[in-house]
Amino acid sequence: MDRGKWETPEDVERELQSRLALVEASEGIRGMHFVAVLDTVRFLGGEQAVARIVEGGDFPADMDPSELYPVPPFMRLFFAAARLLAPQLGGVEEAMRQIGVQGTLAFINSMFGAEVRSQVGGEPKRLVEMLPEAYRMAINFGELQVEWTGPRAGRIHMRRIFTPVAYNEGMLEGALQAVGAQDIQVRGWQTSLLDSEYTLAWDS
């Protein structure tokens, strides 16, 4: 299955709406992910860009990074940020990937990530093994499974994850960056609208 259609603004909007249609009311994502998106926009586009995104958003201005918030406002914020940053980053997919990298770095540096950092001890393989637990801290839906294909290579299976492949690739890349992995290679593809698989490899 392809990775989604991102050639035109209409394609991007259809992709967003098709994902939102599958969200259940009980599903939530922590505020730190909203903050990470806004911080990425701030870093790359400045305060004016942030103001544009916030003005059109439907989320509280004083978000608590540790609280769970509904998925739809996050998805609308994320897609709006990707569209805004696409011209300077080489397209919507690359913008999504960069936002994903920053999302992981925000998690690793959060109070939730403190436990992960202490258990990983700078070891990339151990971090990858902890990704299912880390995802469960950050969201209350979906599933992530790890399969090893070599000493520094594996396959990640994601089920019922609303963010697109490019964002998830960035999240995985950011996780490996956070523990000092080198020559990181992450490649993903959709198996259904909300399910995807990823190969990853790195050097120590």
C-alpha cells in the first residue's frame, strides 16, 4: 500500500479527514506532542508562524504536557504545521518527518522519558526494545511491536496509529538520535490506513 497522497492540498486534506473518521472518543495523546509541534514551527518559522497555527487550532492555549487530549485537535495541528513548513523543508512528507523527530526528542526529555533514559543507558537496541512501553506512556491507543533482524537492525510493526508513515519514521529516527546512534536508516510503508511497518538499522 502507498504512503498516502501528498501531491496537492486537496490530497493532504483528504488524508487527514480519512484518518479523523476512524478516531474513537476515548483515544488521546499527551500534551507534550502538541507542544513539540508548536516548538518545531517556532524553530523553523518563528513566532508569527506559531500564531497562525494557534489561531486556527482547537486546543487549549495552556496545555499540560502530561495530560491526555483528544486525537483530532492534535491531528489538525500536526497537518496544519506540516502544510505550513512544507515549502522550506521540501514537501509535506519531509515536514512531517522533521516534526516526528522533534516529537521523540520532546518525549525523551520529558518527565515520562526520564525513566526510559535511565533504563536505556545510551544503548540504541535497549531503547528500541522499550519503544512499545514508551508509546503507551505517550498515547492510549494503538500497538507497537519490535522484531529483530540483526544486532543493529529490526522491524517495527505499528497498529492503529493515526499519524502518517513519514511522521512515524521521524519518531523512530529521533529515538535513535537521542541515544547517539550513527548512520541511522529508517524506512516505512503502510499496510492499511492506520497500520504500518518499518525497517530500521544503525551503527553504534
